[in-house]
Amino acid sequence: MEESWAGLFKKEILYELPVNKIAPFFTAGFGRPTKELYTVLGSLILQQIHDLSDEETVPQIAFNIQWHYALDITEDSDESTYICPKTLWNMRKIVTDNELDTVLFHQITDKLARVFKVDTTKQRIDSVHIKSNMRRLGRIGIFSKSIHKFLVNLKRTHTEIFATLERDLVDKYLPKKALSCFSMVKPSDSERTLASVSRDIFELVQRFSDQPEVISMYSYQLCVRVVKEQCNIEESSDGKPVEVSVKSPQEIPSNSLQNPSDPDAGYNGYKGQGYQVQVMETYCDKEEKKIKSKTLNLITHLEVEPACESDARALLPALESTKDRGLCPQEVLADSLYGSDENCEAAKTMGVNLISPTMGSPKEPTMSLSEFEFSEKDTILSCPKGYAPVKIRTKKRRHTVAFNPEHCMNCSIRGDCPAKQGKKYHYLRYDDKALRIAKRRAREESPEFKDRYRWRAGIEGSISAYDARTGVKKLRVRGLKAVRFCATLKAIGVNIFRAAAVQKAINYEKGSPEGGKFRLYHVIFIFKEHFGTVWGQVKNILSKFAYNYKSELKMCG
């Protein structure tokens, strides 16, 4: 137990849990006594680590000895070992509503970083696409499901208003069997059906637009959102909407409603509907296996966001978060989406070197600024053919370099050169950003850059392990809060499993008392396993021999 994740959880994590932030939600003189807060909060973490439902978690808390050891449960009574699903649900709601999952991640990560003396100077960042427990809907499905949800809530809360609706509209969208017909629309009829459902939802929105009790309904607001995102509305001369038409797919924003059951989800043209998690972790750039096995690669930052968000906006929040906690890197590896010129300059002001390929490919002509010779102060000394400029003019961040036309007119690379003919000279015009990008492109071709950047690929393996061990890519929940809770606690699990493996490798070192004890236990275990196997085979042979011997005695006698 001490060598497993359970021992690490009990020793380093359990009593670091922020129960003081949960205690104010309970009172000493009202209601039934609550369960021990360390146990319940720890159970929520273990539940997500092992990807269990509430019904599967209850027997684990009651009967799993490893969980008892990790949660420091020393009694066998029902009061100590039984937690009902409702208690888990209530505690999870408190944590999600108050964003305590982020507090949990920060406190546990910071503690592991201190215990294992993690080197945070080198880190890498990437994102992973995850899906909530929602159905993938097309445009017809979004319209029909939104109307269905609104009608159900309207019938439940405002019966008198619901009774004023036309029977045909109710029969078309309210029954589940009628609603299922929209999923069987032929491709040839999809355009006509889409126009029909768009008119129906537009008429519903307009019908109740002057009734405050309906406008305040959440399902009505979803219908309004669908109309704004999916439809073009024509207005009359007095400004009143009179007609609706469906937008083309290219006009629909990526943050549009994907499913009324999960309004927080976004859309990514490459990965699809759902959410994404920004993951930043430390890494070891040593080739020696002994060093790597004793180095903890720790996830230092995690952010959950809709899939429509761009990776380019995720770098700076990650650097700021780790800086506030004393885990800020000096060097970050990232793919090209993170490596915009703005991000590179902002990271530089924070003392961070961002190593990332430049986005896109160089424009024609193929010759770039990097082929010109520059001084230490970034002024051009000569062109690729060795000719010095006639004059240089700088205005704010823009630069104009003039070359002798006699040299340029007879130059063999004139067609590829970025210097263009002007009235008096051939001019090369560029700004500071273009110069920085040109230098980055030249640096990317160097062996030093390729040797450093090759370590970025390791985060793909980390993301794969993140999903394989915790099931993060397909969650049981919907909504940004619930998705954030699950993804964050599962990331805590990855850190715990990694830390336990590193602790085991450290204890296994030659000459370590813990390592010697572990090796002794390992030898005893192997001996017992082999002895048990051999003894079982011997017993089978002896029993068969005894049975045959008795059978022969009976036949002879």
C-alpha cells in the first residue's frame, strides 16, 4: 500500500484538501451530521481518477481496502465506510458551483511540485478535444429539440398559456415519437424541412415576445438564441421582424448552440462539437532512462473551454497562472497555433522563451528577409548578392531600404528579390514584425531548433495517457461546470499516478532502505507465486496417482 498511489495519496494529499472552503456550507446546529469532509472530498477525486459512476463509487468506498488506506479509514462501521450517491451529488455540486475543483488542482499540484522538487523551467503545452454526454445534432435537430424543450417547460410551468397554442404545433414537436421523425428526414427534403422548422421557432419567439413570464424562461431564451444564430430576419419599414430565412452553413458562428441539453459546448471545424482542455506540463529532456524514471513530469496548468476557442489565446493565461503559483517556465514548447508573433513578444516580456514553428508558409517570392545580412542592431548591411544599401529610413516600426538600381537591374535573382523598383531606387520595405518572423523562419531550419523542438511531441503521449487512464475524452456529464470538474480532477489523477511511479523508482534505487525493503517484498512475492504454482501442479499429480491407485485396488479386490 505504501508503494502504491494509495500511500502517496494518504501521506501527501489527503490532509492538504481544502475542506476549510467546504465547511462553511454546513452548520453545526441544523440538519443531520455530515460525512467526514476529508473522506468525501477525497472520494470525489478517486471517483474521477478511476472513471466511476456514483453507483460504482459507493461499493469502492465500502469494500476496497486500497481506498480505505488512501482515505485513512480505520474503522469498519457503516458510518465510516458508507456514502450514499446523494451525498456524492451534493458535495460535487458545492465543488462545481464554487470552482473548488481548480483550487483542488492548484493545491495538490503545488504540493507534489514541492515534495518531488519538480524542475518547472522547461514545459510544453497542447490541447485535447473532449466530448460531453450530449448527442450530436444537425441543424434540423437543433431547431426541433429547442422547440420541444420549450414546449415541455411551458406546459409544466404555464399551463394556461400552453393551452392557447395550436394543436398541430403541439402534436408536431411535443411527443417524443413525433420528434423522432425529424431524425429520419431524407436528404432531398432537408432544405424544405429546415425552412419549416425555422418558421415555427420564429413564430413561437415572436408570439411570446411581449409576455415577461415566458421571456424569463431559460428554454425560451435558447429558442431566441437559435433564431439569432441560425436565421436571417427581414424587418418591415417600422422595424418589426416579418420574415425569416435560414443562414448558409458558412454564416453560422462556431460558438453557436450545438445541443439544447448542453448550451456551453462549442464547435471546432477540425475536431467537431464539444470542449477542449488546455494542458501544460513539465518534461525531462534527458535521454538516460535512469534519470527520466526518477523525474516527475507534472501537469502544472489545465483550462477547460468550449471547442470553438482558439489555442492562440490559451498561452498567456497558462503562463500567468503558473507564475502566480511559482511554477512559471523559462522555456515553453508549443505548436504553431500558440506561436503567433504577439504571443512570442508577450511571453518574452514575462521572461519566457516560446519555441514554436511560425504559422503558414512564406509568401512568394521565395527569398526572405533572413537572406539579407543584418547588423547587431537589426539594420541591413547588404543584400544576398553583397551590395550595400544606398540609404536607410526608419519611421516608428517601419523600415525602408534603398538599393542602387544599376545593381538591381542586372541582378540574376531580381525576380525573387523582395526589393521592388521605385522612382529613384529599388526599395525594400518591411516592419519589425516581418523581421522577427523572418528570423524565426531562418532559426527553424537550424539543427539546434529541431533538437529542442522534438521534445514537444512528448505531450501527445501524455494526452493519450490522460484519456487511457481516466477516460477524459468521453464524459458522463454536460455543461461547462461539470465538464471542468471532471477534466480537472482527472488531471489530478494523472499527476498522482506519475508521482507514485517516480516514488517507486526512487525507493527501488540501490542502497536505499525503502528500495531494499521493496525488493525483499518483491522476492518474497515471486517466491510465493512460483512455489504456489509448482505445489499446485504437484498436488494435482499426486491426487491423480492416488485416485488411480485406489481404482486398481478396487478392481483387484
